[in-house]
Amino acid sequence: MFQKNRKAQILTALMFSALVSLGLWQIQRLAWKTDLLARVDAQMKSPAVDFPKSMDDPEAWEYRQVQLAGRFVPDQRYFLQPRTQEGRVGVHLLAPFHLQSGGTVFVNLGWVPQEGTQTAEVPAGVQTLTGVVQVPYQGMFTPDNDPAQGFWYWADVAALAQNAGVTDAAPVVVTLPPQEAGVYPAGFAVTAHIRNDHLQYAFFWFGMAFILVIVYTISQRKKGKDQHAGL
């Protein structure tokens, strides 16, 4: 026998609607994330374009291949630490690069072994470089930079520019590609660390909604049986 309980029905209906809504929201996020990953992949594979004179929307340029023409600023080097490569501890070498078209962009020349930081140099003279645009951010477990002590853990462009006396820095970093083995700075292979777990989350919420229906059905049947037995 099935015993209907008005309060239980309302509460179950509300919870069911909420769980299904969360599942549908994850489906929408899945479509958005899939499109984002496709665009990122297309941008990384597309031919390099000239670095723009202005960048109002840095995120739209992230993972784009760009070409730079200009010169590195003399005697300006910054080391992002610690960075590992093939089990060895080292740093990433950053340096401001004056563009011939105007403006400055910080370039990540890539990995340098810890013992090589004293001798690591940036190329002199006019350079034509190709790299990938990255939008820097501070990770959850990344320490704060300490410019006064020369400790840099992430590429805070605003702080780097202030330290270097640069007033026209672009809000992004351009990372150079990997170099030949044994060549330092070694460049860096940029990959898009974008998780796409929305389908799993959608299954979870839809599954919870299904379980809720089963639990409700069983509980109401049990109540019905108990009341019938009491008669």
C-alpha cells in the first residue's frame, strides 16, 4: 500500500527540482567548456599573428601564437621560482621586451637550471620571436611575490613592470617554445590546463535525483505498510 504524505511530496519535489536544475546547469557548462577547449586548440594551432598594439581583452588573446619584433631591455631579468624540468630544479627567466611597434611585453624565455641563473642572459640586438600568449594568475598555493628580496613566484605583470620601470607593459606574458636539448633558456611547452568534468557532475546530480525518487517511494510504501498493519 502506498501512503501519500503531502509534506513529504512537497519537500521531495523541491529537492528533485533543485537536483535536476544542477544537472542541467552542468550540461550547459559542458557545452560552454567544450566550445572553449575547441577555440583554445584552434588558437594554439593557428599561424602566428603580430602582437597587437593594444590589448583590451587579454583573455581573448590567451593561447594565441604571436610574433614579436624588438629588443630585450638590457640588464632586466626576473626569475620565477621554483620550476622543475625532468626532475631538475630551476627557474623560468622573464625579461621585458620593447616592441618596434610600441609598447613592452614580458617574455618568458623558459627554464634555466638553478646553477645557471648567474650566467643566464637574454639575446642582444633586434629580435624576431614567436611565442604563445598567457594570462598570468596566482595559483591557490602560490606564495606572494617579494620584489624587495627579488623573489618572484608568479608573473604579476603590474609588479614586474613597476620594478623594471616600465610604464607601457601589456597585461600578458608571451612564452617562447621549447629549444634544443641542452640549450638554456629552454623555452616552455604551453598547455591549456582547463578541466572539463561537467559531464561527470551532471551524471552525479541526475543520479542523486533518481536516488531521491527511489528513497521517497520506499519510505512512503513502508509508512503505508506500517499504518495498514496497525489497523
